[in-house]
Amino acid sequence: MPAPAKSVLLEAAAASGLVSPEQLHMAWVSACDDGDETRVSIREVSDEAIGRRLIELNLLNPWQVEQLKLGRTKFSLGPYRILDAIGRGGMGHVFKAEHEILGRIEALKVLPRKKTTADTISKFRHEIRIQAQLDHPNLVRVHYADREGDTYFFVTEFVPGSDLRKLIRRLGPVSYQAAALILQQAAEGLEHAHRRGLVHRDIKPGNILVTPDSVVKLIDLGLAWYLEADIHAAKQGDRLKIVGTADYLAPETIREPGRIVPVSDVYSMGCTLYYAVTGKVPFPGGNPAEKMQRHLNETPLPPQQLQPDLPKAFVELVAQMMSKDPKQRPPSAGAVAEKLRQFATEQAITEVRTAVHTVSTQPREQRHNHESPSPHLEDTLTYEDDPIGDLQQGSQGTAPIDPAADETTPDAPTQIPKIEERPVEVGINRMVIASVVLGGVTLVGVVGAILWEIFS
């Protein structure tokens, strides 16, 4: 009798502790009985078929199966069991996890081992301490922070739903009422941060989460900075660096990277509001330097030309928020929230809830693929420059200039005139500093017995 083919998935699954030997056997038997008469022998059951059965039987999710097929077996960190990959933030990757004792679902942000230098650890702690001092219903709350060996992580509340970027990309622009409802809440969370002396510096659709109950959470404070902080701490070498996302950068941030003021966040929020109701960034196409020059010198296409039903008062608010002159903008995020409140109707709540539900229940097969590997704890997220997953909570990184190419070319069907756009090429290293503007098992015992029983 020929030796059975090696099953990486079965060996890894048995070693991981995610499923019992009995459950593995059940999935294997089910895969053998799939009605495929083309197989010469049950020995030919593939890892793909077994993985599919494990998912169909609700024993594992697609991300776990993907990791097991790659031979990965570590699915825990401290007292947390890792359930899924969520996304990526400015200073690390984010996992959905369950506390083994409390049974509470939370989000773990983990600093990749490739980034565990003294400088990055300091920045990671900076993000943790910033979030820990904030307590507002429209900001993600920090619960805990720790390290396991050389792996640093912190724990926040888990936010189900979708980020605003994904909503627009999947479904097209939302109504101005829904946009007002979402951005009003984001502005209230931002005002809380501003009152505590913090400027976010990376307001954009990918950093605004929307829950199935239409509650909004502003996330990713990895680039947040204290108003009174020494600007020299923001230097990279001998030059001040520009931080943020090119499609949403305020002009004064581009001119004076060391100038950290709350109204810069208001400008970025205006760009986000523009994107929400049009499905387009204010200045589509071009590379980061070209986009930044346009933020400095050009006026975007009026949003009512893309969405004619926008009321005049709403259009005027967007224009005011995106004024090149900081003094002409609403003076605070709180003022923005107050102005948006008049447009946020009861019907908008239903629209937002329906949109989030639609996106959250769409098929997930594109989330996990072998061309863009998902992160795992065994390598502590070495895939620095690949998009991760299709979920939420930290879905976009920024380091320190991100052209946000995906936001420039939405893939959602829209009912608006097409704008000619050139895709932005994003390399592995997406850092653009100010000078650019101005001139990323071995198994034994019971495992062997299980495999022997299966393949005998």
C-alpha cells in the first residue's frame, strides 16, 4: 500500500488546538464523501477540500484555514485566542481575539517583530498612552496592554461593522444625510481628542468605523500628536516629515510639517465628507507630490456637479471645511458636528444600518488569498506592505505619506459622471518627506495516531 500524501492542514490543525481530533476526523470523512467520483482513492482528498468542510461545519473560519494550510499553529497571545485578522493601522496589525477567561471579544493591535526597534517601541507606547487617556463613545477605548517575549500588543474594544472607505467602495456614495450622520459622530469624537490637546493628523474614510447600529468610532491614533509637543520630535533625520494621507492633507501641513493644529483635522474631515457624498477624493489621479501641490493651489470639482441633489448649505459647509485658509474653516471639530447635525435625519439612520449590514454580509472569499498572505502571530505580521483582510478596525496604514490609491479609484458602481483618473503606484516604501513636495511541525503521539487512522 503506498504511503499517504502529507496533509499540512491536518497536522497543523491537530497541533494548533483549534479543533479536536474527533472534529478533524469528522471533517475528513465529510470531505471523502463529497460525491466526487473522479478521485481514484480517498487518499487524494486535498487540504482544500478538508478546509472547505471545516468551514462549512463552522469549526473554523477562512482565515484560520488559510493559516493552517501554510503550516502555522500559533493562535494565542497572552490570555487571548486569536480568531481572525482584522486590518492594519499606522503602527501595527490588528486581530480579532477572545479572552480565554472572560469570553469577551476584543481587538489586539500587535507591533510586528520587524519593527521592534527602540524607536518603534517608543512610538507604539505613545499610541497606547494616547488612546488610554481618551474616553468617548465615538473613540475606540483601550482595555489593556502587555508584551509576550518580544511581541508588544495592546487590547481595545472590538468594533463590528465596516469602515467608511469600504462602504463607499462597495456601495457607492451615500446620501448627504447619511454622510452628515457619520461625520457628525466622528467630529464629536475628534472634538474630545482636541480638548485634550491631541491632533489626529490622519482623518480619512478608512479611519472611520461604522457599526451595524449606526454608531461611529474614530480610530488609529498612531500619528496623533500633542499640541504642545516639541516639533523637533517629529523630525526624520534633519527634515520635518509630512504625516497623513495625501488625498486628505491640509495645505498648512504640507507647507509647515511641524505646524500641528486642530483645524488641519477639520480640513481632512472636509475631504472625507466630499468623498462620502461623491465617491471620489477631491483631487483624483497623480502621485502624492502632485496631489499635495493640488491641495495647496487648486479647488476641487464642486461636489454638486457630481451629485446635483446636494443642498446649497451642505455644499457651502464642505467648501468651508476645505478652505485653504485655516481661519476660514469652522473653528473646531465641535462646530463641525453642530453644523452637520441639521442634515442628519432619522431616515439616515436606516440608510446607514442597511449599508453596513449589506457590506458586512457580503461574501468574504476575496479577503483571504495566497497572493496577499494574511498575517499571523508566528511571524508576527511580516507582511508589511500587503493589504490585510476585508474587515474593519485599523484597515489602513499611513507611514508617513500614504497616497491612498484605492480611495482614488473606487470599485463601487456609482451614478455620477466619470472623472479621468490615473492609478497611483504605491511601492513597498511609501514614505515621502517634505523635500519631495518642494523639489511599507513536527507532531508525535496522538497526532500521528490520528493521521494513521485517517490514511489507513
